[in-house]
Amino acid sequence: MGRSKGEFNTKIHAKSDKCGNLIGFAFTGGEVSDCPHFAVLLDIGPDIKPRAAIGDKGYSCKANRDAARTRGIVPIIPYKSNEKNQPKSFAKTLYKSRARIEQGFGKLKRFKRVALRCEKTECNYRSIVSIAAGLCLIKFVHMA
């Protein structure tokens, strides 16, 4: 748990499938930058090799794009406005599918203990997020 704007906060860096279901996640403190944790996201979760990695501008840097390319993954991360050597085109249609990831976070934040970060330790918070992500994966339960 880290301090951000005077209070304790935690960031969830998540990896999801194309439907927005969370399949892996990592935590950092609220004051920590997103950029260095992109390589961790590429390595966590099931042994599925994605074709593309879609991220927001927080993950925008040359090292992250190179890390994805060395793994054979196409990085779809928008460039920051002050970044040098920006290409002329960007895959906007693929980037629109990032809305699925945001919808996955929306499902996760329906759980009050996840949204309010009630847990005091990382271990407990990781457990609550895992349970919530697992319940989000269960589409329906057949009762006999």
C-alpha cells in the first residue's frame, strides 16, 4: 500500500482476455508510476501468448514497446503528446477494444471490499481481489 495525495492507495495492474475477464494482476502503491510494470503484466497469468497488448498512456515508453516486441506481441499503446518519434498512424480500432478491460474493472469494483480497499495488508487485499475476479469469471451456476 502506498501513499497518494496524502492517503494510502493501491493500483491494480491487470491482464485480461478479449472479453474483459481478469486473468492476472499485480499491485503497486498509489504513488508509483505505471510504466515499469508493463513487463510484469506480460509475464503473469496463464501461459497464453497474446497477439496484442493494449494499454493506456500510463504504459507509454520505448522500453515497454520493445519488451512486447521481443516477446512477439504487438504493442497497442498510445503515444504521449510530448513523446519523440511518434509514428504517423495508430491502430485506433484495436485500441477501442480497451473498453473491455475497463468493463472488467467495472465488474470487479462492484464488490465493495475491492472498490473501497477495506483491507489493510497486501496479502488480504490480494485475496479479496482474487475471489472477486473468480466470481466475475463464473457466468452462471447450474443448480440441480
